[in-house]
Amino acid sequence: MRIEVYNNDVHKALRKLKKKMFDDGTIKLLMERRYFEKPSEKRRRKKLDAVNRQSKQVEREKEAKLKPSQRRRPKKVTKKRFGMRA
């Protein structure tokens, strides 16, 4: 990964680097590997992620069927913790 710095603006280059790393998935991977995660917790987290993705897809399909005047802003999805440690 390469970020160029223009006009000695290191702060802007750092923001670009963070954005690229976030989009690449590197930040998420680092946060996941910060602490050991038991295999059962990993399975539980992956299952929860899959459920959230599926529910978002269903909501999008429902939203696409509505008329533009009937559409509403999406609600923020809160993550439910099913026995997962922080």
C-alpha cells in the first residue's frame, strides 16, 4: 500500500492511509486479533454477522418494492450480544 504526501500535509495522508486500511479490512482484522477469541465465540460472531447481513438484505428488498413517498430512513442496527465477551 502506498500513500503519497503532498505539500507536507501528513495529516491528510494519514487520513487517506486509515481509509484505505479500513476499506481493505486490515483494521477489522487487527481489532479481531487484538485478543484471543475462542472458536465457539468466533462461530457465534460469524453467525450473528450472517444474520445481520441477511436482515439488511431483506430490508433493502422491502424498501425497493415501496413507492418513493412511502420509503423511510433506515434505522441503526444495534448489535445484540449473545454471550460474547467484549
